[in-house]
Amino acid sequence: MLEAQRITFHEDSPTKSRIHLPRYTILNIKDIIISSVPNTQAVLSVTDENEAVYEVEVDLKYDIIIKNNNYIEDLFGFGNIHQKYPDITEEHWETISKRELKDGMSAEECRLSIGNPIEIRLKKDTRFETWFYNDRTLKFENGTLQRF
């Protein structure tokens, strides 16, 4: 989830409220304000497909010591991810954006939703795979999620 501030206007007065945008929300950058000190931080003014306005604080430089959580390249991808994966249904995008799983999802959809597994085991019959995570196990047949 992406932490942001939603900007709404009431009688020409802006109101800000903290929200969390779902993963893979398509946003358009409208403005970038770079802070003067330190000059590695910025506030992005972005809009979603409904023209709702948000502000997102980002770091423009990754700090290996503090391992900043809001590094811009970790928060954003460029382009429309839905176009990159045209076979994923809107129902599955909704599931993916919530970091959830459903039976019948493809291996790629599962990877987009919860990330790469720690380990993958293939059965002798290569149509069966088991993916291991710290907190769960996924079972696939022919690349389709059967159990989790």
C-alpha cells in the first residue's frame, strides 16, 4: 500500500487526509516539489483515474544505511502495468492490489500479489509446483493456483 494524503476542496479551501492507496493504482504525476534541505526529498502531486488529487512524499536517493521506505523507485513503476499483463482480469487485479490470493490465479498473478517465494519445488511430473513463503505454501498445477 502507498501512503498518501488525499486533497479535497471545500469552498476553495483544501483539506488533507491520510490514506493508503492499493498497490498498482494507476497515477499521473501533476507536479513535483523538491525540498531545499535536504534536496533528496520531494512531494509528488498525483491524480488517479477519477482525477482525485493526492500528495506523496518520496526520497529521490536511496540511503543504504537507513534503507528508506519511501524511495521513489520502490514506490512507483512507469507505464501502465495493466497493459503489460493484458490477460489479468479486473477481478484478479482487485485481488492482487490487496495482496490476496484466490484459487485459479496464475503463477504470475500470485507473484505480483505477494512477491517471489523463498523456494519453489517441482514434482517429477513437471506440471506440479509448490511455492514456499515464510507464512504460507502455494500449490500449482499447470501454472494455476490450486491450494494455499
